[in-house]
Amino acid sequence: MEPKRLYLRPLAPYEDRLLNALAFFRTKRKPTTQAHHCLSMYLRQSEERIMSEVGFYAHSCGVPSMEFLELLYSDPDKAESMIENSVGSGVKEAFDDERDTEPEAPGVEL
């Protein structure tokens, strides 16, 4: 499968300045190139944590971790459906920042 193009919102002013400083000190790279390297580095450093989560859901769905990782990449809707069927609720609903609804049960107000 061909990677989908990734578009990011602009960084907050402080982080934008940090990125530009880092790019400057890394052989004066373009900030977009430096941002690409920063994201790649973060993902490599976070692999164990990310794969632990993938493994949890893969196990609950009865699928090998690497196979589930590929499914998340190629067909995230199918992966979400499998998670909903295996654990009784989906991941998207827990992290959907687009929703603006009140919880059905009492919870912690932040």
C-alpha cells in the first residue's frame, strides 16, 4: 500500500521556534525536513509503547501483532470494527476530539 500524504497543522509558536532552531543547527536543514526527522525519531523511540498497545488489541482480536499493525495501516475501519467486536467498545470513541457531547454517566470534569 502506498503511504497516504500527511498534513499537519502549524505548530504552536514556541515549538515552531524550537523546530527552526534545531533545523538551523542540523546543517541548516529546511524546517519541513527537520520536522520529518523529528517525527521519525519520536516514532522509533516510542516503538515499544506503540507496539504494546497494538499487541494488546491484536491479542484481543486474535491476530498476530505485526498483522494487526498492517491492518491498522491498510484498513483502519476494519481494525476498529474488530476491536469493537472483541472488547465491546471502540478506540475512536475514546479519543474522538471532534465530538462535543456530554458523557452518559457521571465522570470527572476537567
